[in-house]
Amino acid sequence: IDSGNIVSYNLGEETALPTAGDMTRKGYTFGGWYDNENLTGTPVTVIGSNETENKEYWAKWTINSYTVTYALDGGAAEGNPSSYNMDTDTFTLQNPTRSGYTFTGWSGTDLTGESNMTVTVEKGSIGDRSYTAHWRCNSYTVTYALDGGAAEGNPSTDNLGAGTETRQH
């Protein structure tokens, strides 16, 4: 038994084993004590008052799963995970795409600012994560072939998403 846990018990006294509130392991949840290394059967919570031999118990740990959420504002990012755990290999987010826009970076968990072009989650990380994609609207040049005519007021650039205009040609 690890340091700080019960190391002895007395005949005639029931002795409680440490509980989930007493046990910690980064990235895992304590699932109880078992009297066999296969972690089968019913978890043991107390050493009975009539026990007269040395005891050995194994802790059961279940790895925690964490969620990863994305706010893509109309974009799409294929291949980015929706969950991970601390044993997941290091991964780097795929940057999203959005028609008519240029991706300018991520903001979110453990990031500073909104222009993070590369987001890597290291193996051993824990906790839910949330990331937001940021965009710049593309500007396009509009060229008119008037074939000798004239048109006043037609714009020379247009931004996708800036509204619909009727143009005379």
C-alpha cells in the first residue's frame, strides 16, 4: 500500500480502506480496492474485525475522457478529435476552411489571443477543451468589360458576405 494509506490493522477492529476522496491520480478516477490483481469481484471497502492475516489490495483506476469542442462559425475542420484522454498521442488541430474566408487563427483553452495558427495538445494533457476559429472575409477584384460603354457607381472590389448588390453592366 502506498505511503500515507493504512499499513496495519488490529484484530477486533473494522478498518476502512481509503475512499475515492482520499485517492488521486492525474487523469484517472479511483474505482475501488480489489483483493486480486485482475480487479475482479466486488470492491473491498473495509478490513473485517475478524481478519488475522496480512492483506494486499490493488487500486482500480479508470482513465478519464475529456471533450474537445469547436466553434467554427460556418467553417469545417475534418479530422479534429471530439475527445481525448491523457494517454492519447500528441495531436495537432487541422485548421478549418470556409468558402470566401481566410482562417486567421484559433483562440481557446491554453491559448493567448486569436491568431494561433498551430494548436497542439500534448500527450499527458487533461481537461475539457474548447477552441474558436477566427476568419477574415476575402476581398475580390471586380473587373468590368463594358465594350466601349460606361457604368458609374459599380464597385471595384466586393466582399463575400457583405450583402447582395445588383450591378449594371
